[in-house]
Amino acid sequence: MDAERLAFPDDHFNIISCRHSPFHAAEVARVLAPGGVFLTQQVSESDKYSVKAAFGRGQSWGAPHDSLQQQYLSELTAAGFTNIQSLNFSAREYYETPEDLIFLLKHTPIIPDFSPKKA
């Protein structure tokens, strides 16, 4: 469904969650009932930083630190959200084999158009 035009009536949900996908704050506010809760988990520009640094490119490469978080907070405020809490979380990831890392890179937008070089 298009995040900018949710096919739900006004004040329809008590809880809305969004994980690692785009949301349109004004639409979330429209379909969220008064007193409802919106939970979202998003990745920052530093997500997979060491991988992007190795390639010198990637998703949000070169974006100022915390710029995505500030964008989300601004959009939520403009949409009328007032009790906004923002928490940062960092996790280390380990890959058992090189093939595991290659699978991740081929199937996620971390490094757009990734393909391992043929030996």
C-alpha cells in the first residue's frame, strides 16, 4: 500500500508499527486514533558503515550524522505528534562465511547494484 495514501479511515488504529520501511507521518497521524501509539524502527546513515566504507559508496553514504533521525523527528512534529521519543541502538554483526555477507549485499540496498567481482 502507498504510505502516502493509506486505505484506512481516520482514527482507525490504536497502535501502528513500521520497521525499516518508509512512512508518511501525516498519513500515520490521520489513521491513528487519539491517544494511539506509533512505533517505528529505522536505520540511520551509519548502518553497515564499515561495509559502505570498504566500497566507498552505499545507502546514505556521505549523509551528515543523524540527518535521517532529524528528518523523521521533524516530519513527526509537523504531523502533530507531541510525545516523541527517539532512541539510538548500535549492534555489531558478524557473518559466518564470506558467502553470508555476499548474500546480504546482493539482496539488500546497502550497496546499490552490488555484484561480487569474478575471480
